[in-house]
Amino acid sequence: MNFTIVPSLEKREAADLLVVPLWEGSGLAGRFFSGASKETVEVALKSGDFKGKNGEGMILYPNLDSNQEKEPRLLLLGLGKADQVSAESLRRAYSNAVRLALAKKAKTVNFLVPEHKADQHEAFLRGIVEGVFLTNYAFSRLKYDALKENPVVLLEKIHFIGFDKKDTLSIEKLKTIASGVYFVRELVNGNADEVTPRMLAETALSFEKASAKLKTIIFDKKKLEQEKMGLILAVGRASPNDPYLIQTSYKGNPGSKEHIVLVGKGITYDTGGLTLKPTEGMLAMKCDMSGAATVLGAVLTAASLGLKVNVTAVAPVAENAIGSKSYKIGDVYRSYSGRTVEVNNTDAEGRLVLADALSYTVHNLKPTCVIDIASLTGSMVLALGEEISGFYATDERAAQDLMAASDKTGELLCRMPLYMDYKEALKSDIADTLNTGGRDAGPMKAALFLHDFVGTVPWIHIDFAGPCYVSKPKYYNPTKGTGSGLRLLVDFLEKRSE
């Protein structure tokens, strides 16, 4: 997908479609244009059929006899009320424009940029460009008959009419970040039989070809045994696919002592183990490696952007299968830190692999800040739905930076309390801790379990079980695997880079 910036309508190239933005109740939001297109728009507006509500779209067909017309179709695009505009409202509006364009098999589109004030420019650019780029994606490689009848068409060339040439670098940056989102989506939407622990390890190793500043270390099963990572080994032992620990580092600022470590849960398929999930609960469990995909994608994107930050992705990857070697409810397993865990629910495996990964990170990588991200608890989805992630933090600066990133990216966060007295529910009679403490306050108890493995290092735990894999595509997430969290973490890293 290529893009160009065009200073005015008169200088635009021919395209399959022209997107004309309008405000609700106040008409054209773009620069004035004349000819048959203007007349066509005026007729449509006088009819009252188009109101300009956010995301509303109407396809029109101007008189092509006019020499001024360069597109066979116009798309009226509603932006909502001008006094309520935001980067997120623009993402959603322009996302719908792309959906409508793709429905017409358009490959080249001229996007007319709404006029706006100078202090609105960053939000307008981010909202419009991300709405377009994030929506221009399809996961179709597992289809066959459907593709023969209806081949997937994506936008190949995009013209932004009204941005300035000096915006080119900003748009290129957003395009790179969108590529990172695509990377995560490809992994999350892929078959679990394909996206195995080994495949993720090999993917991380391939990063070294992308940048000399990227270095990957892989712990295979033998190395995990040598390092005594008993929790990762327990979770993965019933699967024919061996578990791994992946470590990918990017040194963008070698002179700095700051080292941010992103830890991502990588359960490539989760049956629940002996605490077997029902069919409905297992359908989406190929997405349970979303955390690992997100942290790997974030480090790759940071390197692609050349951010001046030192960051490492640590991903414990395993398949929670069921079989004669399944780890057992009621048994005790020793973690990398030495703490022992009595397992009372094998479907709470994510916190187990994260515990070993977090302990390893704290003891070996000298992190100044640790952020773990995981599709950890269904209870978080019940609490916040599919559009909001919950997070727990022990460091105010990191929490504030993360909330600032959320405001910019539209990846919504809700800070949750970390009430230490609830650790009482994790007490075991025969081990140092239980892995679960009952259904009430389940997401917090999961966070409290992890808290014991990070020591005093500034730490944030993000539970994005809702946003990482949605029940149906929505807005600029055209597939169930959304790539959520990638933009959030990259923006956090960019702020630290500054």
C-alpha cells in the first residue's frame, strides 16, 4: 500500500473513488470543489437522505462528461459534529470509508482531508491515517471457495488531499506501526497447528535479519530444564510441541541504563488442561498467545522506527494440551524463582508461564520497568467488555505514561486496584502459593499472584482478554484478532525514547 500527499483537489490523480467528508449539521468539511461533483453532492444533501453522522456513508455517481471529474464514484463520509471531533472519531469514520471503498473493489482512493485548526493537526492526521491503514487489512489465506467467488481487494494506492509534504514522515511512521499491527494479527488469526511455540521462536530469530540492533535468544526444552523453569515446563508437558522461552532485545540507546522489558503470555492453544474448557470456551483459544505476539511485534516495530530506547520482549510460549502427561490439579510445581505453586486449576496456566518469565526477567535482565500483557482472565471481559483492557501498576510514572499512550491511540485502559489483603486467598497448606484464589476478584488475584514474582521492580500487568480477540469485527479491526496493544506499547516506548 503506497500513499502520496496532494496539496489540492486540482492536482489530484485519477482514482476509483473520492472521499468527501462532511460535518453533521454544517455540511462540507473539506476544501471547496466545483463542477459536476459539487452539483451531485448538493443534490444529495438537499434530499435529506444524508445527515453526516459519524461513519455514515453514501456512494454517489457524478456526471463523468465533465473534464474536472477524475473518479467514477464519490463517497460522502459523515464525521459527526465538528465540536465533538477527536482522533478516535476520525479513526472510526475513515475506517468506514475504507470498508465502503473495498466493498466497491476500489484499489485507489483520493481522501479529502477535513479543514482543521493548527492545534488539531496531530489528532486529525493520526485519526485519519490510522483509520485508513488499520482497516486496509484482510486475513484470507485460509479461504478457498470464497476467494474464487469473491477475491479480496485491498487499497493499493492512497492519496491524502490536504495534508502537507512535511507530514510525510509522520504518515510513514504510522504506516510502520500499522505493519506491526498486521504482524500481530497474522499470528493471532493463524491456525494453532501452524502458530506453534517453535514457529514463534523461529519468527523471533528471523528478526535479526531485519535489524543489526535486534538480538534473539531462545531457550528450548533442554535449556528450560537446566534453568529449572518448572512452571513453563509443567504447562507444556502434555503437548507434542515443546515449550520455549523467547528473548528478543533491541538496543536503541546503548548509552542509557534504562531497560524496559515487555513480557507476553504465549499459550498457542489452551484446552484448559485437566480443568477442561467447554467447547464454547475453547473456540477462540488460538488467540491465547496474543500477549507474546504483541510484545514481539512491539520490539520489532521499535527497531523499525529507530526509537532511542532499550527494550526486550520476553515470551514464554507453550501449548496447554491435555493427555497422559498433563500437569495435575492438586500437585505442587517449583518455579524458576524457587517459589512453589499448588495448582488448583490447570486452566489458570497463563499466570504460571508468566511467573517463570517475570522471575527470569527480574533476576537476569536488569529491567528498570516491566510490563506484562496477557489474555489472562475471562473475568476481565465480564468486567470491562471487549473494548477496554484492565491494568494494575506498582509505579505511578509508568501508569501515567501508559494512560497517556491510551489517550493517543484509542486503545482504552482502566486502572484496577491492587489490594494486597486479597493475597490471603492464594495461601496454600502445602506450597508457597495457590495459582488461583476463587472467582471473586479473579483478575486482581491473578495480578497479585504475578506480583510475588517481580519483586520491587516498577511493574505493570495488562489483562487484554477482551480487546485482543473480539467476537466480531468492528470499526478499524476488520478481523477477530485485532492486534490491540501493539500501538499502545509502541507509543509508551516512543514517549520513553523522547
